[in-house]
Amino acid sequence: MGWRHGRHPARLAGPAVLMGLGVSLASAIGALVAGAGVVAMALPGRPGPWPVHLLRRAAATAAWGAAAVYVLGLSTVLASEQAFGDGANSVPAPACRDGFDEATREGLSHHRSSLLPLRFDCVRDDGSVYSGDPDYGWMNATSAVLALSAALLFIGAGYATELRARKAAAS
């Protein structure tokens, strides 16, 4: 009993990788558009109250940036998963073999991946682990910092609006 033709889980990752790259590109474009909105706040004729608009636009820029970085890493993990078990020379996973010296690959038994946090770990027979790609560290950190910044900026915009309403009610 095997997988029906075309239904193997590794084959299903192909469209997900392409979709992930498309979403990453759309997120990067969104970040650029939102960043242009932040820059537009410095030009004459900006809408009032401009600090609230600036905070919201900066939050949108940070959120789109976090999405772009995360989806870029997600598509890397999915591509590594797809390459595993996909034809000749695919076991162990190419992400665990390519670019590593023989001493590092010695005793390689399997891999494990995670989508949150992003990682693709290569496991040796003795239980020791090494990362299939060192870029996952900065991708995780960058997406987390940008997401936290976006949340704080959105909260700050809400606080500025509330403060402005309280000052208007007091006068």
C-alpha cells in the first residue's frame, strides 16, 4: 500500500513553495508601499492629526516587513522538505548535505523541521543537531522584532487617539 500517484506529501509542498514566494513578494511590495506612506508624512499637505497617521503607517510597514521575512523563511523550510525524498540523491535531505563538510555530515540519520519558529535541523545518530541553514536565526529574530514593533506602534496610535479625545473633552 503506497501513496496514490501525485499524492505523496512531498509533492504537495511544490505549490506551497511557489505560493509562499508569491506571498513574500506581495508582502515586500506592501512594506514598500507602507514605507512610502511614512515618507509622505514629511511632505506638505499631510493629513491631520499627522502623528496618529504616522504611527499607523509605520506599524503597517513593520507588519508587512515581518510577513515578508517570515514567508521567505517559510518557503525555504518548505523547499527543503520538498527536496527530501523526491527522487534519487534526496535522502538524507539535501539541505543537510549540501555545503557541509564530511565531518559535519558524518552519522547523519534524519531531519526535523518546524514552521514556528522556522528551522530545519539535521540530526546525527548520536542525537547532536546542526541547522540546515544558518539564516533561520536572523529570519526568526527579524520577523519577531518587526511584529512586536508593529503591535507597539498600533497600540501607540490608539493611545495617541485616546489622549487627543480626552484633551478635547477636557477643554
